[in-house]
Amino acid sequence: MSNNKEKPIGIFDSGVGGLTIALEIMRKLPNENIVYFGDTARVPYGTKSKETIIHYSRQIVKFLKEKNVKAIVVACNTASAFALDTIEKELDIPIIGVVKPGAKASTQITESKKVGVIGTEGTIKSKIYSEYIKTLDPEIEVIGRACPLFVPLVEEGWTHDMITEEVAERYLEEMKASGVDSLILGCTHYPLLRTLLKKVLGDSITLVNPAYETALSLDELLRENDIASDGDKGTFDIYVSDDPEKFKKFAKKSMKEYADRVDEVTQINIEEY
Ligand code: DGL
């Protein structure tokens, strides 16, 4: 594979959540080959320190480079918040995260100049969304809320469940009253809760899906660098750091339309990198 255009795109996340980004990328760029890494042995990232996330991300980038990727997508919000800037400086290929595309879209939507962000503790504490949004429009007020229970609820498959709805009501009570008119789903898993969140929040709050926005940004990035694939239907190679079967089951279910592309899931020892 000497042709740069046919080299794969590397996507990584702390686990299964990044599949929401892989899904949007496949929809937007069906001809791209993808190598996905889910760090299932070390998930969650959302509660870990910046130093740890940088260390993990460096190891994963090393692994993906070995797979000869032409560009990298940091699908994890927490890793985008903590490690993207550092890694970008160390890399010789293009890399994007999910924060900037989602943040930018919210600034184009909001009329009330009040934007909400939900995510892991790490992402919300980092204030990354708020900082970036303020560089685009200093008048916008950003209201953040960590929703740590959403990740396990999604992984349990309770995306349309009464319990999850109650949890969402609790988490988002203040958000609803705050006057935000757009809400960034700042965590990989949250796009899977879109229907439920719409029900809880009503029609006056527009949900921003960074997974979708990232696919658009990736498209632009590949074109700008003249490395967009012009091949046929892309491949999808999946690597994980823990039980491949569990991952495969979740992937087949959450990516129904591409279930035929979820074939082999290979376990690797990421600590070797
Ligand atoms: N992938 C993480 C994120 O988007 C959520 C899961 C975790 O905490 O690792 O921040």
C-alpha cells in the first residue's frame, strides 16, 4: 500500500464509544479504509488524569502508525481534551479530535448565545469546549455538566429505558432551566441517547452530535491534504486491548447498517507500545 490515498485512517477511543464516530465516518466516507483501536482494557478515560491519557494516547498513536495510517481521528472526547494538542506536535501526519468540530457547530446554531455541553468528568473539568467556543465567539456562555452514569447505561444497552430517562432528567434539570438552545453531546456514547435526550429536553434545545461534525471535518482534512481515497468500498479493521467478543457484540448491535463490516476483532497488548 504505497499510495497515500489508499492507506487507512486510524480512529481510536477508550473503548466501544468511538464506534459512533466510526459510523458517521463510514456514512460520509464509505470508500475510506479504517483501522479502529478501542482501549477496552483501560477504559474509562473520563475519570483519569491528563498525564495518563497522554501516555495512553501516545502508545495508541504508535500502534496506529505501525498500521501505516495516513491520518488519525481521536474519537474520544476525553483524549481530545487532554492529549490532542501534545500528540499533534509530535506527529507527521494529520490528526483531528472531536471537540473542535462539535464546538464549532454549536456556535453556528445558538441564537441565545448559551450553549450546553455534557461529557465525562475529565472533559467537563478540562473546560476545553468552553475555551474553544470562546475563541470563536467570546459572547457565548458555555454551561457544562458531567453525566458519568450515561456511559455504563449505554454499554448496558439501556438507551431507551425508563431508568436512563430518570437519570437524564436529574442530570439535565438545571441545563433545561439555563436557557441553552443547543447542547453538545460531548462524549462518544451520548449520540446513542439522542432519542431519549430529545424527549427529556424538548424541541427548544438542538442536539449537536460531534461524531457527525467530525466526519465532515475529516472529509475536509483529507481533501486539503489530497489524501482522500478514490478506491472502492473501504475496509474496517478492529483492534482492542481486552475481550474481542464483547466488543464485537456491541459493535454489531450499535452499527447495524455496517454489521457486515464488523468481522474480525483482534486483541493486542497495547502496553508493548
Ligand atoms: N470515550 C470517552 C469520551 O468520549 C467516554 C468513555 C470513557 O470515559 O472512557 O470521553
